[in-house]
Amino acid sequence: MERFDAIVVGAGAAGMFCAAQAGQAGAKVLLLDNGKKPGRKILMSGGGRCNFTNLYVEPAAYLSENPHFCKSALARYTQWDFIALVDKYRIAWHEKTLGQLFCDDSAEQIVALLVDECAKGGVVTRLRTEIISVERNDEGYVLQLNGETVAAKKLVIASGGLSMPGLGASPFGYKVAEQFGLKVLPTRAGLVPFTLHKPLLEQLQALSGVSVPAVIAADDGTVFRENLLFTHRGLSGPAVLQISSYWQPGEFVSINLLPECDLAAFLDEQRAAHPNQSLKNTLAMQLPKRLVECLQLLGQIPDVQLKQLNAKDQQQLVATLTEWRVQPNGTEGYRTAEVTLGGVDTRELSSRTMEARSVPGLFFIGEVMDVTGWLGGYNFQWAWSSAWACAQALAEAPTP
């Protein structure tokens, strides 16, 4: 039976970074994954360019039932620390919008960085490995794999959540937590498109592919200002993905389709200058023509000239376009979700080390726990920060 100081389960962002950091600090580390290659979700992220962090990372950008938990790790290993590592590897990057940092070339560069960092730490990596069982004894943890048995004093679960099952996502991490008596909070898809109820969906399907800047608000008052995209299933785009993490089934969202425009003032100006201009053509100066035509077919926009638009109708029109209330039917679920909300209850873990308070030597990092960031590199930064915090604990008193 081969023995290690630490076994890390999951060769994703958090698992690879944790294994590399612990290995470089002197620990003998085994990294396990059930996939054919490491970093599968990294390769898919950011349209293949990996949105690896955000310039504006702060605790307020994370959802958790224990909102203070993420503060320590984020403060100890920051976005600037990871940017410095990216720069060290001479990976060219750019800011897209709102502090989102992407590789100029390919997400493969981030995976290559992590693989190289693991190599520097002497990490033993075994892919296509199924874990049959996990047991704990006086000396630590024993894992039965498909074909061998391995043991370590410390075990790190970095197996991720349930999002993107096509990339090997599984409930493994939650099952391990429950096996050792830790609480797992209910999970649901986050950063995910909305589906719509049939009548509205059928009415809006003609708009599939149309994108507009929008401000979208949840019932709890959370607001995001980003693009909204109409799809053949419902609503997507950054604004919708962001608000989906705050939306609960049955609730409405409020959408302002003209966040850059004072619509009432604009209509008054246009009426004074062009009284005979159609309302449809006037609105098409501010909104995509397909959207205006669709809303007119639905009876949301009157088929009139500006001079015929009375004060009451204008007030109603402004409300329709700036306070559009939509009740989603649901979301597209884990299949297209970027993250999983909920997971291992962080009140069971040390915010300094990520170790389970009641189970010595058992750690959880990354998406498997109840910490979920906004869209835009925040979840990658949580992977780096939680992994780094854990690695410091793994490196303490390694086996001689």
C-alpha cells in the first residue's frame, strides 16, 4: 500500500493548485481524478480562454449561508497573487469587462501552468481513477481505488459540484462529507439560463439570438447590469446568469431593457421634433428592431404615431420596457449551469485551513462547499484562494 502525506481528489482548478502548492512546500501528494485529462472544466471556461480571476474580487461577490467564511482565504491569497503567477509563466491576458481577466490565447495555458506547478512539487497524478471507498483509521485515510489501495494522513476533497455533468461532475464530495457526519446544504444550479412558461416562450422565440444591455433585479433586491440574451429556451446572457443565483422558483425578476435611456424624456423630445414618426421606428432607435416588432405583435407597444401617444399610454409603455416583470418557469439545470449553489456547510470547516472541525485531516476546497461567486472569474479565484489556504495546512509537518 502506497502512502502519502496528502491525497487530493479532483484534478480541477482547486485540486491541481492545492496539490502543487502542498507539493512545493515539501508534502508528498497524490492527485486523483476520474477523467482522461486534468482541468476539463478549465478548458471549457470563458469560451475556451479561461476567465481565471477578476480585478475586483471581494467577499460581497460570494453567496453562502455563512457569508464571512470566504474572507480569510480571499485575503490571504488574492487575485494579485494569481495574476503574478500567470505573469511568471508569460501568459498574455486582457480585461474584457467589469474586471474579468481572460487569456489572450487559450485556457490550455492555465491547465499547462497547473500541470507544471504540480510537476515542480513532485505531485503524483493518476487519472482515469475510480475511488471505490474511503475509510478513516488512526493513521489517516485509506482509499480503495480500481486496482490498488493508497493511504494518507490528510485527504482533500476538490471534486467540484454537480454543474456540467458531461465533464464528469458527480456528488462524490457530498457523499464523503455525509459519510463523516458533515452537513451538506441543498444544492441547485447557479449561473444558469432561465426557461420560460410556454405562452411567453412561444411569443419570444422569434427573438432567439437578440442581445440587449439590461438591468435585472431579483425579488430580494439584488441587481445586475449586463447584457441579456433571448434564446430558443428562454433568457440567458450575463445579466440572467448572474441573477439566477439569487432567484428562487416561483419568484419574478424585473428587467429594464433601456438602462441607458430616460425613455419618457426621449419620447417627449422625439415627439416635439418628429410628431408624425411611428412609435415603432422611434423605439427602434434605442432597441433592436426585432424586439420592437415582437413587442408590438404582442400588444405591448401601440401601433401609433408619436403625436397619437397619450400620457397614460406613454406611462404604460415606459413601465413595460423598464420594469418588465417575468416569472421564469425554471432554469436549464446542471447541464448548462456554470456552478453549483449549496454544498458542504462551511460552518463545519475552518476558514483558515478548510479542514473539517470534527474530522481531523479531512479538507474541502473549491466548488464542493457552500461558497459560490458571481460570474466573471470569481469562482476561479475562490478555487485558488481556498486551495492555497488548504495547502498551507497540508504542508505542516510532512512525513520525513
